[in-house]
Amino acid sequence: ACMKLEALSLSEMRTHRSEKWRGFPADVLPLFVAEMDFPIAKPIQDILIEMVSKSDMGYLSSIPELGQAFANFAKRRWNWDVKPEYVRLCTDVGVGMVEVLRVATAPGDKVLVNSPIYQNFYNWIKETKVELIDVPFIQNGLNWSLDFEAIEKVYADGLKVHALCHPHNPLGRIFSREELTKIAELAKKYGVTVISDEIHAPLTFPGKEFIPFLSLNETAAEVGICVTSASKAFNIAGLKSALIVSQSPEKHDLLAKMPMSVHFRSSILGAFAAVEAFNKGEEWLDAALSTIESNAHYLKTLLETHIPAAKYEIPNCSYLAWVDVGALGLGEDPCQVFLEKGRVAFNAGKIYGPTATQFIRINLATSESVLAEAVNRMVKSL
């Protein structure tokens, strides 16, 4: 097993200025927003300290290093051949999604999501004034599967874009080759563009296979666009830098229609930090994954011991536990009960979609002691 990362202490984390530590009063234990309690990788710290100490904080210009660094990382990690010149910069994955939607759709066009899904998908769709179509996952206990029959009907009915979250937040699920192939074939048949949010991809657990949508085959390269970032995997969301990747000349040309500002709204610190993350961050990333996967098992043990009615399966990726608390009988918003009675903050299932009201999302990228305290506070709420 590779080395593990130690989380920073709770007292040190409480000095942080980010959303995780400012979103709730000080007596609340925060395990909601997807930020890690881990120190960032040394190569990333080094470049930031160097740039700040040299007052190197001007306007971002061209940065060929980034396309190259991402292409090398994608090749090593997933055997995906990325053309460096087909890698574009944007502020964050949300902005990337919105800007791609703006060139791929017109207001009123139909955009498909499969709920439950990361809550900001709804906001991006609203912002671009397109019409949301939702084909929820079919739920069977803790197994969630795509409803391809319903999806094809929607595709055939004049769909413009299918917005995928792959790997999936909050389900912690990686789409299989079969699922992705089916999506690509339907998209080609019906003239649909697939925009794949792959921000959680570098956080795929060892032994699980992540297949970048664009790497799948010619068809996927033709219909797909990927939006991704080093921000989630390397815990640098506040640096504001992400990537939009295409694989075919047609999609590359489509993305060229985005305003110039899409590139320049990224941050010079974020862009150069991403270069270091992709070039030199993998030892840190593997250690982070080792800790996260161990924490996922630890949480499962804690829940089985103290709250056996809560149902939880170890995910395939990332650091977000998706827990079914329906059997606890906590009413329509279990999250609120945990917050008010236990002073512990999770994300409420309802923000991800109407079928998920009895789920909570728990952030695992912390220490075992914080997870134990979180479960302790859950018990107190019952």
C-alpha cells in the first residue's frame, strides 16, 4: 500500500477562510462542501510561493505548458491521448459548462440530466436559459442505473445536449464502457452533444477503471466535450482554473466560438498550479486516495456499528459518501435534523434531485477522528 496523507488538525482547519469553515457557526462540525482537510501537494505549494514572492501575479497569457501537462497526465492515468492544442482554459468547471452550453445551444433548447446529480447542474441550466429535461436514475436499493429507454425517447424528441457527471457526484459511480458506448451511439444518431463533467476523474480508486468519455472511440470524440480541472483532486478550488477539452476538429471549431474572455478569466496562479499538479502531483494524489479509501471503509464500519439502519456502499471514486438514512424516520429533511440536533453539517439529498430526499452526502476527506465525531453527533440526533 502506498503512503497515506494525514489530515490537518481540526483546530488548524478552523482557521481556514473557505466555505467549509465559514458556512456554519463554529459549534457545527462541517462535512458538507467538497473540500479536503489535507495539506496541498508540495509542488503546488512551491510554485504558488515562488510566484507570490516574485510578485508574478499579472494577467494570464498563453500557457502551452498546461495542455501538455494535462495530456501527459491523461495518458499516464487513463491511457487517453489528448491533443495539447485541444485543451482550453476556463475559470472553473461551472463556468466551463455554462460557456460550452452557450455555444452548443440556444435559449429554449433541451438539455438532459440524470438526477440525482451535482446540484449546480440545475443552476448552469437555469443560467443558460435552456430547458431542463430530467431522466432520473432507476434506483434499486443502493444501485442506481440509467434508464436508457427513457433516455432514447428524450434524445429522439429533439434534445440538444446531454450533461453527464462522470465520475458521478453524488453517487460515487463510474459509468461503464457499455453505458458510455450507448450514450455516444445515441448522441451520434440523434445529433446530440455530450458534455462530460470529469472533475472527479483523478480521484478514481485503485482497481477501478475510469474511461474518459472522449477516449472511448471515434463516435464519442465526435459528439463529446469534456470539462475538468485539477481543483477537486488536488484541493485547489479557490485558485479558479479549469479545462475544456475536445477531441475532434468539429468540436474544437465549435469551442473556438466561445468568447476570448473564457481563457482570460482563469487565474494565473490557478493555471500554473494546475501544471504542477498534473506534472508532479501524482505521488500526493495516490496518498490522498489511499487515505480517502481507508476513510470510506472506516465510515462504513462506524455506521454499521452505531447506526446500522443507515445504508452505505463504498463508492468507486472521490471522497463523498452517499448514505441512505430513510430507515431512521427523520422526516422530509434528515440533514436539517442532524444539523439542529447534532450540530453536524452534511449535504441534503434533496438538492441533488427529487428522488434523493432521504440521502445525505458526507465529506470523507478528513481525519478518522472527525468522522468518528460526525457519527457520534448523528447518533445524538436520533
